[in-house]
Amino acid sequence: MDRSAAIFRFGPYELRPRTGELYKHGVRVLLRPQPLRVLQILLENAGEPVRREEFRRQLWPSDTLVDFDRGLNASVKELRAVLSDSADKPRYIKTLPRLGYRFLPEVRQAPANEPAVEKARDKTQLSSVSTRPRRPRSRRWVVALSITAILAVGLTLYLRATRFRPQSLPKGGKVMLAVLPFDNLTGDVGQDYFSDGLTEEMITQLGRLNPRRLGVIARPSVMHYKHIQEAIGQIGRELGVQYVLEGSVRRDSDQMRITAQLIQVNDQTHLWARQYNRELKDLLLVQGEIAREVSDEIQIAFDDHQPATLMAQPSVSPKALEAHNLYLQGLYFWNKRTLQGFQKAIDYFQRAIAKDPNSARAYAGLAHSYILLEEYSLPQPELIRKGRAAALTALKIDPNLPEAHTALAALAENFDFDWETAEREYRRAIELDPNYATAHHWYAEYLTWKGRFDEALHESELARQLDPLSPIIALDRAEIFYFSRQYDRAIEQFRYVSDMDPTFPHTGLIVLAYLQKGMLAEAEALLPHKPIDDPNYWTTAVDVYYRSGQVERARHALGKLQELSRSRPVDPRLIVTAYLAVGDKNKALASLEKAYAQQSNLMVYLKVDPMFDPLRSNPRFQKLVHVVGLDR
């Protein structure tokens, strides 16, 4: 039977690929096209594992801007919600770690022209589908646009007249708001950068309204909902917010249409809904207008009724508008947090600067890209120099730009070992924008390297509140526990990160806590079954095998690591760790001194990393601690 012409039936469900429809007891279930195609692939291979690479091949061509891992995870999560399935106790879709997914129940196929299953007569069955609270997404917004246009004025006038009071907060409490990803209604995935950029800009605008009383969730956490239909109440619980702003954007040549609505989470009341039809050159003005209206509605929840402070909205020239678009595309790639993403971000930020040499935010984006590109690869002094120049230029243009102060702090901390300047710049960034999660996050790292663990955990918690679904913030919290020798809490937190995002690449750091706890079997179980051509693997193997008494295997692994280091650059941390694992202190110290000469940010770990405990009484090690300023 031609599968493309088949009907797939399982349990109470029926999938019709030809028409792109899913039914439950004969009642159509709303499902976006992408999760529906994922379901079709699973059904076509029912009972067999479907590798992630196969999904990528069929659904996500390599030349698109889509984040494959996030898109697939979001599609599976949406399918589980629609099928009332569970990842922990799956009835339909089972996760195969590091491999893909398997569809569990029996699937029956029928010809496409066979009549559909008779619709259920039970009214409760109908209501369970039709009344389920959902975020209005993608294509449904196309229909909703005309309705919104008619109702927006009446709704706004009603709300203004009644002055519906938002949920009260305890005195001194902070209102929390999430700006959900604006839907891209252009039909062109290449325009995602524009809708994502609008989301980013709204977060920035609203985050600076009244940061003492209004907290705005950071971009990485809200982007988790970009491809997911999730009930507003569930989003509110997951993010810890009282309000949600959601909307859509349609762009056509030099025109744009933006819809937005503010929703109160506790009872899902729509406080207002608006539609904006503007010329593209008025984008920044529209963002400011939306921010003011949101502030007006939320302001009555504040006890002090302090006036909101918004960023100035200058007139936008065509070149400045083009530069802004390039900046948004740069942010799109920067947020991917990959080497290729940073390189593309640098290109877009540079093009934005070429169009508008006074774009402080583009310079700050360039600085952040160079900093993380250096940290994600190997020591490259040229990247540090370029990052510093970009950060200083951004500050020259706008002395009050938090992103620029954060970039300067990171440079001072990781490459200059200028701890006084780093702390001053982090504090200034947080003072300028208390809702800037990255500043809290990176400042927590700074406090960790200084051994100020209680303060580090406090800043980490502030970062988590502003970006609750960020795996990197959660991971760095695990590292704070690890460096403060709280190994049980570190293991618990590492496992939490793994549960949060099984694909996140750094959760393997739990092996360090296992080794410190003497949990050698658990540590060895994390090693791949077959050796791989990766310095990280061989370093971990040296440590695990030597501690468990497998001396010959440890020496073999060390030899493999040394062989790799002769053929290509290897992170100095891996070399030092391997030598310390086998007790070769002299070679470890020599590698450390070499790393210092290369300006490696390995130096920031000297004061707190348990790995260095065997060296702490050595004068050569003490000298290194002194020259990088970590003994004071």
C-alpha cells in the first residue's frame, strides 16, 4: 500500500496524511503541520527506532534557519500533549536516549478513500477537544487577524472603562511578565529573525519600564514556546509569571501588521488586544507604543505607581532601519550558541555597523560574539582584542548600555584577570538593567571564581527567575555546588539539567562530581562503549581508569591524549586534568604555566577547582594564583 495514500489508525486516533488531519474518536484534533509530519514518520516506522538524523533529513533541510534539535523536541512535546502521553511512562512515543524515538502501539493502515471513523456522540468527548485552552498559534492567527481588528477597539474601551484590576501582589513583590515568541505569519521561515527580533526588542523595552517592580523573562526561556501549543496556565506555572504578552507579525515589503494581547495568567483574562498597521520604518515607535500600553495595564498592580521609564525612540532613517534588521539577524544566530552561529552573528553585526556606525547594540553584539567564540574554541588573542575594541566602541556610543558593560566585565574577568574592574562592570550592568539575566548569570560565575559561593548562588537564583528554562544557567548552578564541594547537590542539579534538556551537551560534567564522591562505577558508565577521537573522552578515561585502579588503561588513554595534542590544538584544561589524574604534578604545572602564557581562561578556576587541590602547597602553583589575583 502506498503509505502517502494510507490512513493510519492507533487507539482512538486516526491520521490522514493526504489531508494533514488527525482525528480522535472521529473529532478533528488541532495539530500544527510539523508535529503532524513527525507523527506520520513515527507511524510509518511503528515499532522500529527512528533516528534523529532521519527526522532531520526529511523535515529540516540543512540550508534552513531552523534549530533542528529544538524543533524536533518541541514537536514531540506537542504530540505528547495532544495524545495525553508521558515521557516518563510512555504509551505512544518512547524516547531512545542519544538515538531518537519509537512509536509503541500497534498501527493499522487503511486505504485513503475508506470512510472516517464515525464521530463520537458523547458530548464530553467533543468538549474535551474543543474547549482545551490553547495558545492561538500560526494559521489560526491568520483568521483571528480580521476578528481582532473588529474587537480590539471595543475590548480596549471596555477595559479602560472598567479598569479591571490585575491580581494583587504582596507589598514589595515583583510582577513577572513573559513576552511569548511573536508568530511569523509571512509563511517564510527566513523571516523568523524579524519576529524573533521583535520578541527580543519587546523584552528589552518592557524590562526597562520599572525593573524594581516588573521582572521580564529572558529570551532563551520564552523561545522554548516558539513551536509549542501550550496552555497559558501551564506557561504561567513553568515560568512563574502573572502576565503573558503574545502576538504575531506579518511583514510585506515596507509594511507590517503587528497584533498583541496582554493576558492575566490566573484566570486567563485578556486585559487588552491591539492591532498595529504601520510602515516598517515605524517599528521602534510601535514597540514603544506597545510597551507603554502594557505598562499602563500592569501599573495599577504597583503600590507606588511610579511612572514608567522607556528607552528613547529616535526617528529611523532607511539605513538605520536596514542596520536594525541586520542586528536582529545577528541576534538570531548568536542565540544558537554554536561556533557556526557565532561566526554568522559576527558577519551580520559587522554588516549592521557598516550601515549604521552609531549602532551601540551591534557593537555590543559583536563583542559578545568574539568573547563566546573564544571561549567555545581555543585561546585566540586576536578574538580577545577584537572583542575589547567592540565593547569599548559600544560604550563610547552609549555609556549606559548594559550589554556593553557586561562584555567589558567578561573580558576583564576571563582574559585580564582584573577582578576589580570585572565586578564594577557587572554591578553597573545590573544597576542599568536589573532584568538582564546574562549579567546576573555571568556575575554569579565571577563570584564563584572568587570563592564567594553564597553570593554566587544568590545571583544564580536571580538569573534563574529571569530565565527559568535556561539549561546553561541551571548547569552553572550545578558547577557552583561542585566548586563549593557540595557534591550531592551538584549531582542532583546536573541530573535536573539532563531532565530539562537531554540533548544539552555539557551535562556529562556530572562525571566530575561522581569522581569526587568516589562513585567510580557511575563515572565509568558515562564513558562511551567505544573509544572516540575526542580529547574530552580520553581525559575523562584517564581520570576514571586511574582512580578505579585500571592503571594500564589509564596510561593508554593518556598516550592517546598526548598523541592528539601533537596533531591538533587541545584545550589546556584537558591536558592539566589528565596529568593531575595520574599524579604527574610537574607536567601539570608546566601545562598550567603554558596556559597562563596563552591567556587561557583556565586560570579563573585556580582558587576553587578541586582538581587543583594536590597542587595548593606547591610554590609554583601559589605563584600562579598570585599573579592572576585570586589570593586576595
